Amino acid sequence: MYFVRVTLIIVGLIQIVNGAMYLAAPAAVTAVLGVLTPAPPWVGFILATAGARFVGYGIGMLAAARSPREHKLWIDTMIAIQALDVIATLWYSANGALPAGHIQAGTALPLLWVVLLGWIGVGMHRSPPPRQEQAAFDG
């Protein structure tokens, strides 16, 4: 269970830091993303709202780290989000809308999280709950 908790904490902290950057410094984020021309002002709004969601899911991952079995839904939805991130990166790259340099950054970490969290999720869904949890269900 130690590996599961550490993984969830790392995912959560990365989400929170990334979200904070999107909220606090959207212009810096566009520069890191390689936007060559100044982005329209409304892009800051889109990045800020995305950042808020990153922070929220980061907090959810930290909560899940405290009791992973009780927070399987957080883990499962993070797997889905990361899988969609990989699919979107590959789709926009294939259509030429996303520069080739973004493929590695846009797929490496999300793919790692899909594999690790997927492995964790499968293990939790397959293994029986601890005795105290089972007793509560049998109640």
C-alpha cells in the first residue's frame, strides 16, 4: 500500500503545482507551451479554469492517498483524464495542429500515470477489502 500512497501523492503534487502555474502565470504557461504569437487575453481565462481543475484533482489525489480503497472513483477518473490527454495529444499531433515537440511532453507523464494508476486500480478492484471494510458491508 506504500507504493500506492506514494504514487497518488506524487500525482497529486504534480497536479497542484501545474494547476498553480496555470492559475498564477498563464502567460508563462503559453510561453512554455511554445505559443509563438501573443495569445488573446481570453486564453488566460481558459488556462485559469483548467488550472483550478488541476488543483482540485490534485487535492483529490492527496485525499485518495490517505485511503485509496475509499477513493477508487478519484483514481479511476484520473486514469480516464490522463488517457484522454494522451489521445488528444496524439490526435492533434496527427492533424498537424500540435507541434511535434509537444508529443513527448504531452504523452510521457499522462501515459505513465495511466499505467501506474491503472495497475493500482486493477489491483484494488481484484483484491478483497480488508476485514473491517468487509464487516461494514456485511453489517
